[in-house]
Amino acid sequence: MATKAYVVGVGMTKFEKPETRDWQYWDMAKEAGTAALADAGIPYESVEQAAVGYCFQASTAGQRAVYELGLTGIPVYNLNNNCATGSTALMTARQFVEGGLADCVLALGFEKMARGSLGGGSAGENDFKTSPVARHYGIMAAAHGFEMSPPTAQIFGNAAREHMERYGTTEVQLAAVGAKNHQHSANNPNAQFQDVYTVDEILAARTVHRPLTKLQCSPTSDGAAAAVVVSERFVEEHGLRGRAVEIAAQAMTTDTGESFASGSCIDAVGRPMSRAAARQVYERSGLGIEDVDVIELHDCFSINELLTYEALGMCEEGASGKLVESGATTYGGRWVVNPSGGLISKGHPLGATGLAQATELVWQLRGEAGARQVTGARVGLAHNIGLGGAAVVTLLRKA
């Protein structure tokens, strides 16, 4: 019999520009993991398994990281799912608990990155052919060519151009996403950036790949985040009901033929995956987007926030530019999206991002988010996506 899974402890480091602090990935993992265990009020010895996500470290880096928390001999699973790695760790932990394989699992994600633009492909023929996302970039190259700018910015920038041409989305609406998220991050001490920018300042920033400017693109970052996932039995035995946030439903989807059949970058960067994952979560939980109060979604580039509005059912296809412009996705609107500042302003250490989203939502649902608290938040939704591809949608509900 499946059991319910709950998050009872969360923690994260401040996300920082690479090489800002003299630390190693195991240092940041220890900081986040220790914080999550302290938040739950349990010792590391209670943890039965660990699911650890990262993209740029060597094999068994997960063991090197959790050994800083204790040497208890538990199984450690090393996970890599591109930018969806953190939520993959959370999903793995949930499945262990719901399947009755463990009562207490640590989900941990971290990344120590290099400065500069994130790679993931190359204009060189050999790299292009061997990249795990070669099929995705092939869709882009056929429709738009392949330039020397960062490949991830290219494919999302070209998705933005397609959205503008197809639906009349404007550069001002794209910039409004960045302005909103930078505004939100001003109240987040863990965010890499806490500077506020106007739409005009965002439009005037350096262009990375038209129409995306630097202030609409997530930066490379160092950081870690963690969550303690437990069974209902564990919650009751340890008196954790007041700390517990239920994982009401969760789904992961990968690419289907729909990602590639249209030849559109909008589909290649994952809108169909996100839509399918959201649909599964709504069906499993009995909740819909109308029940959600606060959302942390994968705004790796401003266009992806707009695409995700549509995938989650927040608006009709093509209407996302008008939705953000209306103020519906910030404080005082229908939802608060990315109160943390999102990837654009909070930062994006790949392995930590999905767990940082969960951390923010747990704080919000407990009423512990301080100056960025969403009043009365009871249901939160996290959306984390990686090219190649994986989309994970998670519904969290205050127990």
C-alpha cells in the first residue's frame, strides 16, 4: 500500500556567482543538508537513503557530499537530469517513501559551476552531433540556423521569436517577466541578485540572443538545497505534523514526438512536456491551477516563464504575454509566480534548482517566507525542466 510523502525539513545556501566564495561542492552540500535536518529537528542518523543530484561533478560526488553529514553506510543515489536534476532527486526520495522502501530520505542537490555562459552544445560539427540535445538543436538549426551565441540562449531566444511572430507577444512583455522576478528577489537574502530593474533597463541590457537580454537570462551559480522527505508514520512518530508539507502529487515527463514534429523551438524547449506533467499532477491530486496560490517555475529565460504559464493552464495558448503584463502573476494578482526571484534573479546552480524551488514553497506554505510571504498560501506548485529532456511538476499542500 502506498503511503503519503511529506517534506518536513528544507534548507539551502545562498546562491552565488561562481568563485565568489572559497568553498567546494561538499561544503555547500553540508550547509544545505545540515539546515534541512535542523529544520526537521532530526539527526542525520534517521536518514535511511539519500538521493543526490548534480550535473558537473564527478561520479559518486553524492557520496563525497553526504559523507560530510555522517558516515552511516546508507545507499546514496547519484542523479543527473540536466536542469531538472534537483526535482528528480526530490521525486526519487518521494518514490522511496511512497513505495514503502524507506521512512526518511534526504534529497540533496548542488552545483559548483564555472563562470560565463552555460554550454550544452556547440556550433562545431562534432559537438553538435554528439550532444545529448542534438535533436533539439537540430530543430532549431533547421528553422533558424546555428550561431555562435550560447546554444541554450539561442534555442530559447528562437522560441521567443516564434512566440512573438505567432501570437504578437512583445519584447516589453518578455522584459516584464525579468522585471517582476528581479523585484521579487529584492526580498530574498538567498538570491544571487537583489537588484531591482525597470522594464526599460532590462530592454537596454546587453543582448545575449535576440530578443533576450542579459537580465532575462538565468546566470551560472554555485549553491545547494536539500529536503527531508518522510512517511506519514514518521511524521506521527516524531511529532512533525506542524512542520509537514504534503507532496500532494508529482509527475515527470520526457519528450514525445510532439516535441519535434512541429519543427518549432517552442515545442523543442519543452512546452508539451510541461503541459503533460501538469495534466498528470492535476488528475492525481484532484486539484487544478485554480487551487494553486504560489508557483515556483523554471524561468531559465523569460520566454520559458511565458511558455510555462500556458503549459500549466494559467492562460490560453499565446496569451501569456498579456497575463504577465496584467499583473496576474505577482503580489496582488491571481498567483504569485517566483516569489524567490526565480532562476533569473535567485540563480541557477543546476543540481540545486528544483530543490530550491521546493524549499521556497515549503517556507511559503508554512508562513515562514518573511517579506516575500504570499498571504494565506495553502497550495504551491513547482515546475522544473531540463532539455534533453525532463519536466517535473510537483504540487505541495500544507498538511
